[in-house]
Amino acid sequence: MESHSSAQKYLSTRGGSYGMSFEDVVLKGLASDGGLFISEEIPSLPNDWSERWRRLPFAELAFEVLSLYISPSEIPPSDLKAIIDRSYSTFRHSSIAPLYPLAPSKNLHLLELFHGPTFAFKDVALQFLGNLFEYFLVRRNSSSNTHSRHHLTVIGATSGDTGSAAIYGLRGKKDVSVFILHPKGRVSPIQEAQMTTVLDANVHNLAVEGTFDYCQDMVKALFADPETNAVHNLGAVNSINWARILAQITYYFHAYFTLINSSSFKSGDKIRFVVPTGNFGDVLAGYFAKQMGLPIEKLVVATNENDILDRFWKSGWYEKKPVHGEAAKGGLASDGVKAHEDGVKETLSPAMDILVSSNFERLLWFLVYQGSSTDTVQLRREEAGKQVKSWLNELKSSGGFGVSPEILQAAKVDFESECISDIATIETIRDFYNAPSLPDTVQTNGNHATNSLTNGHSSQKAKYILDPHSAIGVAASLLSLARAPPPSTHHISLATAHPAKFASAVQLALGENEGFNFEEEVLPAEFVGLERKQRRVRSVGKGEGLAGMRRIIGEEVQAELRR
């Protein structure tokens, strides 16, 4: 691929694939050796990036960033711009990801990533991914007849957020069917309603009797099943898909420019990003931005009590620590805490309840590659692939692995970490709700807009309401502030979900506050009456097994194509 730079070609983290095109890695999702796709090199920024990009709106900035990873021979610039414009036309805020001055005296800012269709940060990537799927498939089918069309069947399991964001990203797309399995009765009512009230013909919600583990195992079995693969071209939308990481890089640049264009930023100030994360994809996008040349002093990984990432940065050991019985209990069932995989600690931030972080091996590959003293680039790539494969095999067989002091030190160059308890999460939500008067505007790359979290209601005291995941980021920011205080350092904490998505945790934190009214202060108009809307969902008994699931998917796809 002479038309591609090294940053526009892709390899597997486990060494089994090299020189892959962007289109192939998007449609495949997972490498054939079980690894994850990454660019063969991280591109450097153009010499004039800081001035030329400084005032660009989000979509134009996304075009500049994504063009470094996507060859124009694969997606012509005019087509890429159109894909990006369609992807972000669905957002409620003109800035897409506004920056809110949460605690100005502390130089603490909140990057609001919940202004997409499902009120979660995953919309930033999944709106883009849905349009990419459609673009590639329509192009492949442009010269095909009806009987030989390339049709993609996307299958995923969800405990809540990913399912609704995937459905909203793929609804109505040509030549794509999307099947989302969720554990029946275990996801939160609002997340179930967001998924099952989408009535587009290509959307198939399957409510499966059993646990999230069972749903996940069924998805893995379908991807490994020769009979299923002989009939359907399967695709993935979870955070292992490279396009999701790529799309998220943009908002680090956007937040950076928004901050340096504001009056609170002084020349020479440093910037830290604090990211609440479970599967590591969101903060990994920040790592790519930093490696490209964005001046980020540190990326702070903020975990809940499922702290495999925090333990890694503290010890160099990446090790599962499953808990069961009474020790595992916690969180709130009404916020979807029961839709987790077996062995996790249930918390008030269920979207981060994980045993292992699925994207972490992407960072491990770069740590090995960059620390290698091997002579040639290809040999360094092969060395990194072999080491990552060995570590992941050890994780599977022994439950964990340790890295060398050199690898751990390399990881600490760009990252720090914090673990935040449920108690601290609740205290943080309360503290910022009861904080002194906050600004009623958000920074939007040099402009201002009304603070969306007051739902348009003005008050003498603008009470900011955090969801539990965003509160973990803010709590970790306060700990980081002790190491890197103002005025010379700014912290940008990522707000990953609207508080209405985790209503029970917000009610637990604020319900005793005099005058607090969830419907008036939190609930968006889009959520009112959502649970009463018409639904389309198919129940799947646990006894169906692989053969039954294969049959159901075949029936649903055939019925869809006949409509």
C-alpha cells in the first residue's frame, strides 16, 4: 500500500497481522489471532498544527486528526468530511464536547461528553463508526446485484451503555443488521428503554435469560462458530474496534484548544487529563493524542473499586482479583449493577465494573516496542507482538502477569492512577452540588453557551450534578491536584455520562438535600415518557444455546431483508 503512510496501515497487537487497511480493521474489529488492531506508527503532528487548528470547530478538527490515520486513497477527503459531519449533526450541543469550569479556583474543568443521542461519551465514537460501516458497505455493494450484496451483521453484548450507543449509531444504516444481547431484567430501566424503543428494521434487541457473562459467552461463541461465519459477515462495535479509539482522540485536542483559548490559561501552564475508565479505551485515546505531540503533562487513570489498572500502576502486576458472595455485593440494581460479568465488585459506577481492561494490550504493545533495542522496525514490532501474546496467554492461564521495572517506569512517564471508592463517589456528587455558586456558562473554544445541566432553568446557584462515573474522575482530579496544584497546572476531567442515566445513584447522593427535585434538575426532556413508548424486543430462553441463537439471528436477518 504505497499510498498509505505507516500511520495509515495497521497491525495486530499479537503479531499475526501486518499492513492491514483501515477499511479491513474497521469491518473485522478483532484480529484473526485474537489481538487488537493499532496503527503501525503513531503519526506526528504537522508543524503548524497549533495555530492552524486552534480555532477549528469540532468536526473540522476531527477531519484533521483522522486524516493522519486514514489514507485519502481509502476515503477521499470530501467523503471523510461528509461522514464526520453526519456523525456529529446528531449532538444536542453545538460544540459537541463543551468544557465547563467546574472549580475555577482550582483550575479544574469538566469535559462534557454526554451531548450525543444516548447521553453518554460512547456516542462520540459510535455515531462515527455507524457511518463508517455504512460508507464501506455501500461502496462495496455499488456494483453488486441484490443477491450478492455484502451485508454486515453486528453482534454485541451489553450491560447497558454500549448497547444503546451502538443501536443509535447503527439504526437505519444500509446493509447493516445489529443484534444486541442484554441480560433480561438486569439492565437499568432507562438503558433498556433506550435500546428497545428503537424500532428501525435493522435493529434487533435480544433479552436473554441469564447473566451478562452468558450473553458475552454467546457472542464469543457466534464469532468462533464456522456455521455462523459461513452465512453472516460478523462485525464488532465494542471498544476493541479501532475506529472507536480513533474517534475519541479528537476531543482531547478540542478540549486543549478550548482551554488555551480561554482567559484562565496562561502561557507555560501545564494540562492534565483525568479519565474515569474501565476498559481503558477512553484514556488510551488520550495516550495517542499525547504521543502525537499534544502537550499533556499526565493522563490520570481513575478506576472504581474494580482496580486492576490502578494496581498495575502501583505494582507492575496486571492481575485479576475476582470477588464473590457478600464481598461482591454493592451498587444499585436499578442502575444496572446486576448486568456485570462474574467476579466483579458491584459499585455505583457499573459501566466501569470490569475484571480486565480489554484495550490495555494496545498500550502494552507500544511500551514494549518503544523500549526495544532491536535493530529494525519490523523486528521491534515482532518482539512487541510476541511479548504481548505471551502476557495475554499468562493472563488466561494464571490470572495475571507482571512486567519488568523498565516497562512499569515507561508506563509511569505518561500515566498516574487513582482508585475511588463508592463512599468517595457519593461525597463528590454531594460536594459539587452544594458548592458555592458556579458559572452558568461553558467554554466552547472561545465562545460561551448556557450550562446544559440546569436544563435551561436559571437559578442564583448553578448546582452542578455529576453522574457517578464522572464523579470518580473529579475525585481523582482532586487527588492529582495535591501533586500538581494550581495556578500552574490545569486539570480536565472527563464527564462520561449524563446524571439521568444513573438516577438511583444521584438520588442516593442528593435525595436528602432540601429542595432537590430530580425531575426538574436532572431529567432531560428526551427521557420523559421513554419507558412508555412502543418497544420491539425478542426474549431468548437460556436453553436456546448456540444453535438456537444461530437460528434466531438467521430468522431476524431474513425477516429484515424482506421488509
